[in-house]
Amino acid sequence: MRKRTAGALALAGSLAVVCSACGAGNRAAPQATHGSHGTHTSHGSTSAPRSSTTTSTATSTTSAPPAPARCTFADLVISAGPTAAGLGHEGATILFENVAATPCALSGYPGIAALSATGRQVQQAQRTLSGYLGGMRTGSTTPPLVVLQPRATASAMVEGTDVPEGTVSSCPTFPALLVTPPTSTTSKRLTAPLPGCSPLQVHPVVSGTTGSTT
């Protein structure tokens, strides 16, 4: 009985050692496997946060060039230009030449006073958009803005009639005119004879030397 019991105990101890070794081996494998998986990086834990980029669009604006200054009296040479006539109407063209080094602008009506032989102002020309000999094109409603480059010329037409009206048999003749540019209060006397059977008319300043846009 003792020998059998001792043998049984020895066998049980051997099995325990073997099972212990087996258990140790079984536990080692998962550790190695866990370590292998640990070398992989999780996409969720290492992904960098997305950066938001704001794109600003610059808006470029083009500003219009500044308008030229009004022509002063010193900027202009004022002279009498070509005359015109037709069907009892006679006209004189008043020229405005820009002698400044920079552009300047004219707009509106020049002041025109008819002078007597003694230099006295005897009549003021009526301002009308157009007449028989010159002025604005039919349908125009306002005088234009005329920008004069250096050495460029603008003009205005002054006109009267030489046909007596009613019981009058003769009409006065004005030997000279007193001219004031539309942008000035200074005047210049010009020798430009015109008949005065009807009130004189002056039309707006226009580009060129004819006093007319037609």
C-alpha cells in the first residue's frame, strides 16, 4: 500500500509539473500576441486635427480720375473767330484757347455785352441753347462739359439779325463785344461787329472752333 501510494503521489507530482509548464506556455503566447498588436497605431488616436483655412478675397476698386479744374481767366486766350451769315442772320464765333500746362474745363454760357462806339454796354446777349447759325444740336437740353487739353480750343456763337422789324428802317451795329468766360468774372473786349435789329443771342460753349455741335 505504501509503495502504491508513493507511486501515485509521484505520478501526480509529475503531472502537476507538466501542467504547470503547459499553463505557463499558454499564458506566454497571449502576451507575445498582445505585444505584437501594440505596435500598430490607432487611426483615431494619432490623426491630426483638421485645420480650417480662411481664404480672404481682396476686392480691388478703380477710382475715376479727378475732374479737371475750371478754367480760370489766366488759363485762356480769348479771341474773335470766324464770322457766319445767312438769311439776315450774322454771327461771330468767340474762341477760348487753353494756354495752361494742364487740362481745364468750361461749361455753360459766356457773358456777352454789346458795346457802343464809346465803349458803353448797351445790350446783354440772351442765352439760348441754339439759334439759326450755331449752338447745340436739336433736342439738347443742357450745355456740355468741355474739357480743354493744353492748346485746345472751345467756342461759342453770338448772333444777331440785320433785317429791320416793324416800322424801323435801320438797325444799330455794335462794333465790339465784352466777353466774360463762363467760369470767370473777368472780361475782355473784342472787336466783333454785329447788327442789332433783334436782340443778340449767345449759345453755350462747345468743343472746336465753330460754335456749333450741328
